[in-house]
Amino acid sequence: MRKRYKISLINLGNIALFVFLLGIAISPFAGTCGGSSLNIASAQGENPLAKSKSVEGATVVQSALREIYKEVNPAVVRIETEQTIDMPQHPFFNDPMFRRFFGVPNGGQQQKQKRTGLGSGFIISPDGYIVTNHHVVQKVDKITIKLGSGKDYTAKLIGSDSSSDIALLKIDGVKGLRTVHLGDSDQIEVGDFAIAIGNPFGLYSTFTLGVVSSRGQDVNTADGVPRIQTDAAINPGNSGGPLLNIRGEVIGINQMIYSQSGGSVGIGFAIPINYAVEVIEKLKSGKTIKPGYIGVSIAAEATPEQLAELGYKGKTGLLVGQVMIGSPAWKAGIRPYDFITEIDGKAADKFSVLKTAVLRKGPGNTLSVKYLREGKPGSASIKIGEAPSDG
């Protein structure tokens, strides 16, 4: 009996030890079920970064970005387009044997096919005026506007300008829509925050953040206006959406990217809003936008040695190569080899200054030019003409 009893005590002791160890093993998890007072957060101690001044500063920026999205996103729209195009059949369908065998009656004729497109835009008035890119709505049959509220509207095209790539749309039967606030693109600086909101690749209401990489990139656009460059991610579908500053104001219209893959590599371009406003106002008033023309060509390849021979050593300006006889510049007295130093009070340090001034002012307006001719200063007032149809 004693032997059995002893053995029983040993077994009870093992059971007690097992229960004790099991209690230790499960106790960290008991807190999740309300069975333990252990607090993991307390055990880890206070986060030293929580009261860091640098982190507090970053939190202020984070809060600002959240506010910008909440304020601006309702004024950014998704634009869906439909276009009917003619799709020619493969020449194989013209083969009489193929047509007879398969019973194809209309071999070689074009077939109609619907093509869809996607872009972004932003609301500039409570009654439904919307800005986007010309290329988003070019030659389409139907334009559908999707608001952030989920409502859909069919939009009509008020006006569109291919040279500036700006279009103005309108949806009817609405009022009290949220609108964007327009900023001043002339006041931006390289390094400023740049924010893009749009619908890349069909995604909805995407917010991307970067900086202004350059404020005056001449990307050889038809309007001659230097673009704002940014590294904020811009992809297909972002076209026509707003580029914003840290105050949530529109400083540009997202237009295009430089990419070899089709996706963003951090080089995007936006149309400056100050120039866009001028185009938008003309489109809204029903005016046809005609490019300006003065009739001069600039000698882009002039070397420092050539400039020195002409007496312009060390000077900044544009050397006139040719002047079309009878053109506005010719009538104003501009001649070949004149060295233009100033255009409307701005230094003529690159060709885009002249091109932008002519195209931005447009036909009928006057351009003030200062120049040097054989070392002597001169000035001229050129009345901008309308560009000839042959370009």
C-alpha cells in the first residue's frame, strides 16, 4: 500500500508541476481574453519618438496633407470617354475563297468599334465647369463625368485647344459643387511640395506627393509655354488632373510624362495654371484660339566666337537669323543679326521667352522688344499677327 501511495504522490506532483508550467505558458495570451493583467504596451515602455520635436514637425505636415486631400478630392473628377472608330478588316478577308468558304459577305469593309478612354479633371465653378486636357476628350462621342459622390453625368464640350492641350467641359443640372482653388504658378520654386490627385490606370482618387523639379522646362510643346516638372507620380489616367501646392491650390494641369516603360519614372510635366486660366477664359467665352506670329527665326547655333565677331561678346540674348519680308517683325523694323536682349521687360535669355510671349499674347496684341544692332541699342513694338495656315 505504501508503495502504491508513494507512486501516487509522485504522479500528483508531476500533474501539479505540469499545471504550473502550463499556467506560465498560457499567461501571455490570457491578456487577450481578459484573463491576465499583463500589458504588452506597458512592458515595451514609452515611445521616445512620440515627443520628438522633429517627429512633431513631420506630423504637422502629415496633417496638412490629409486636409488637402479631404478638401480637394471632392473637386477632382474621373472622366470616361467613348469613341467610335473604323477598324479595317485584314486583307485576308478579301480573298474570294475565304469569303465563299466562311460565308463572309462584306470582306474588306471597315467595321465600327467602340474605344474607351480615361482621364481626370477638376471643377472650377459650382455650376459644373470642368477643366481637363484636350487629348483626354479629343474626337470622342461621349464624355461621362464621375464625381467623388458616386454620381455620373454626361458632359458637353464647351471648347478645346490642341496647341495648349486644354479643354473645358460642362455638366448641366448641378449647383453647389465643390471647386478647387487656383494658385499662382509664377510664384512656385524648385523644391516646393507638389501634389497630384487623379485616376491613374483606372484607380480612383489617387494622391501622390513629390516636389517641383523644375519650373520652366521647354518640352517642345505647340504652345511654347515651359512646363512645370515634378517627381510626383503621374501615370496614364492622371491627365487633366490638378497639380497642387502645399496650400492645396492648383498650380498646374497634369499633362504628360517622360517614360520608356509607359509608367512613371519620376519625370512628369504640368501646364502652368496662370497660362491655363487665359486659355480657359477664351474657351468659356466661345473664342477661337489662334496662335500668334511675328515672322522671325532665331539662330540657335550661334557660337560665342560668332557673337564676339558681331560685337555681342559676353551678352545674353537671341540672335535673329531670318526675318520674313512683310511679317509683323519686318514691319516693326527688326532685321537679321539684330540681337534681342529684352522682351516685354524680361531678359531674352532663351528662345522660350520669345515664343511664350508671342503665343500667350496672341494676334492683335503688341510685343515690346529691345535689341542691339552693330552695338547700338534699339527698340521696337511688334503687333502680333495670326500664324499662317501652313505653320
